Amino acid sequence: VLDTRFSDIELREEDGIPTEEFLESCYAIVPVLDKLGPTVFAPVKMDFVGNIKKINQKFITNREEFDTLQKIVLHEVNAGVAQIRNSATEALLWLKRGLKFLKGFLTEVKNGEKNIQTAL
């Protein structure tokens, strides 16, 4: 059972997605990856955790200024560092891709696919 869910995050009408709640929801998924298969999902988990950490590192530099994901991205775009390797913006992009991949995999399993390779 996940204590922190994406569906529980309340979007801020003008500011967007709260960073701290989003990161908590992402961290809550990490143990699920272990349950799915610690060997098969090891690279996914490593990538996932690495990207969460990059966003968190940016967030903790100024929790008030970076209280939403949109503020982090806008700050990096304005500073000209959004497309630099290891930026929080790049990490968010890859984290989003990882979440979409995981959703697709779980949808396949939910729909009855028993072969992990096929579901992947």
C-alpha cells in the first residue's frame, strides 16, 4: 500500500505541481520496483532513484523558491541550464519517461500479460 500517491497531490492553480509531494510519491514507488523484480527492474530503479535525487538536490537548495516543479524548470530555463546534463529539468524529463514506462508495464500485467518480457 502506497502512503503517498500521485492522485493525492493537489495542483496549485497558478503554480503547478508541488515539488515535495511529487518527490514523496516518486520515492513511494521505489519499493514497488523491488517487488516487481529486483534483478529485472534494477536498471529502472537506479535510473528512477538517480533522477529523483537530482530533482531533490535542486529543491533543497531553496525550498521556498522551488516549491513547485514548474518553478524549478522555469528557473533553469531562464538561467540557461535546463538542457545541461544532470539538470533537474533533464531529470524530470527522464523521470516522467520512467513513470510512463512503469504505467505501461503495469497496464499490460493488469490486462493479463503473464510474460514479463512481453509486458516490458
